[in-house]
Amino acid sequence: MSLAATQRIVFRHLFSPSSQVDTFGWIAFIIPTFLLFDVFIAATIMATFMILGLSRAVNRLSTATGAVQAGDFSARIPVRRKDQLGALQRSFNEMAAGLERLIAERTARRALERELEFAREVQKNLIPGQGLQVEGVEFATFFEPSAAIGGDYFDILELPGEWEGDRGRLGVVIADVAGHGLSAGLRMAMLKAGLLTLVGEGKPARQLLPALDGLVRKASSRSKERASAAPGDRDRVFVTASLSLIDVSTGVVELTNAGHPPAYLLRNGEIEEILLAGSPLGALGADYGFRRFELEPGDVMVWLSDGFIEAADKGGEVFGYERTIDSLKGSADSAMEVRDRILGDIRSHTEGVGAEDDLTLVVMRFQPEAATSGTPVDQELLRAAGG
């Protein structure tokens, strides 16, 4: 059975005066229309909420982005959505947190760099300059810290004369504070200040290192108290030092050693290693090596830090004591000649490998024949690591 009708027939029957057809026809149209209208209303309400939600989310994202662009890296977006827009908001918060952390680290690093630069300048000022002139001796020095701030220290001091008008006494000190960085630099500054104070008080030469030892021990005790460290030696501060008191008028040298590498005496082409056993400042015991000898015209004294001895090449082989002695062999017509020869041999050995320890060198040539003119202390402060 089949039903065939045209549009005209349908409309005629739909609007026919027959009540039965009229009722069924309107029901057939009203119900779908009502249902479709409900769907339309529901879709409209849903679309409105979605548009408002998207608009708020986009506005929050735009506001937060503007805040970040203005430099406020603490801006965050409250995340309540679980869709892709919520994932985008979470990604933004993570990005902002990362930027805030990086900016904070960069700011802290810049502040630390400024402080380290200031500390480097202070350390340079602690090292003797070129103003000192001493009749009868010539000095050549070298100082290169392995880090931004080194723990090595050297000084050339004019000591009070034993009688009025006596200006021919010198103190040459070279020391190595354990460790590197700012703490070692501060201890080095403390050591210099203490030594200058003791010298200014006229402390006898044989009492200088014991007095410095007491100063180092007190500083070590205070550090352990502040750190609430357990008793023991693991936090103790150690300082190796070599102090030489030189009477330029007579050439007499009194050398006291506190655990520092040996000094060297160059005389007529021969090299003598002056190795004196002694305990470092701040260590257990207070036993210091001592030797008294007399310089002859043309003699050269060399003091250095263990950074020279321990300087390693690419294969890890250290420069060592034997190479140090070999470097000292040769002409010694000037202090600068001896210094430059040692530095040249160190550079050739290390072949550009960065030093793992500070390098400090003091060379002195005894030349009483030049006492009428005086020779300035030559000071070469090479680049500081990282400077």
C-alpha cells in the first residue's frame, strides 16, 4: 500500500474545515516545533555560558600576560577549567613561575657579582703596590688567584728599626689560607690586619707567628660557634705561612716557617732549598721552623705558594719540586728575570690548563751596591680568575 500526495493536497487537507484533520495537523506541527524551540533555547543558554566563560578566561590570560610584560612576574591565573584553555592557563602559570625564579636568580647573581667585584678590589688593595722603595734590594712579585677571590697572601713590610734612623729592616710574609672564595679572602684580610697590628705594636720577630696563631685559633673557634659545629678539627681554619725578617744593611735573614713550602736561595749558580718543618697556624701544636743566615751581594731569595708546586698539566702531572728547582737555575741578574723564568716554565707545563690553586711568588735580589739609589718594588697583579 502506498500513499501519494502533492504539497498542494497536503496544505488543502491541513487547512480544510474538517476538525479531525485540523487537530491532527496542528498537533503534528506544534510538538516538533516545541521540541525544536526547547533545543534552541538550551543551545542558546549553553552558548551564552560558554562565550562568557571563554571571555573571562581570555581576559584573565590577557591581563596576566600584560602584567608579565610590565615586569610583574608574580602574576598567576586561577585555574578552574579542565579543558584545553585550562591547560593553557596552567602552562602560563608554570611559565610565569619559571620566569620569576630566573629573574630572582639573575638578580641574586648580579648582586653577588657586585659583591665579589668589590671583594676583589679590596683584595687587590691588600696586596702591596709599587710605592715601596727599599735601598739595597730588588723585588719582583706575582699574584694570580684561582677563583674570584684567592686565599693566598703576601706582603712586604717596613719594620721599625732597632735604633733611631734605621730604615733597613724588612718583613717578607707569604701565606696560604685553606680554601678559596670569599671566606678565604676574609681570613686573608684578617691575617694581614693582625700582622700589621702586631708589627705596629713593635712585637718581637720571634713572637709574630705565635701571636698570629692565636688570632687564627680565635677566628676558627668563633666560626665553629656560629655554625654550631660538633667539637673536632674538621672545621678548624689552617694557614701556612713563611715570615722572613731581613736586615738590609747586614744581609741577615731570620726565616720562620709555619707549614709553608720551602724558600729558595740562589747563590753563584747554586740553589739551596730552605726546607723548615713547622705546624700551620691554627693547627695542633705551635712548633715553627727557624733558620738564621746571611745574604751575600747578588743572592736571590724566592718564596712561593704551593700552587706552583701543584700546578698540573693536561695529563694531571704536577709541576713538582724538581721542576721548580730546575726553573730557578740560570742567570739571576735581576729579580724580574728569575720571576719571568719560573712563570714561563709554569705556563709551558700547564699548557693553558687553569690553575686549581692560587699562584703567589715573591723574588728578592740582594744588591747592597744599589743602596745609594734604591729600587722600587715591582708588582705585577695579573688578571683575577673571572675578572
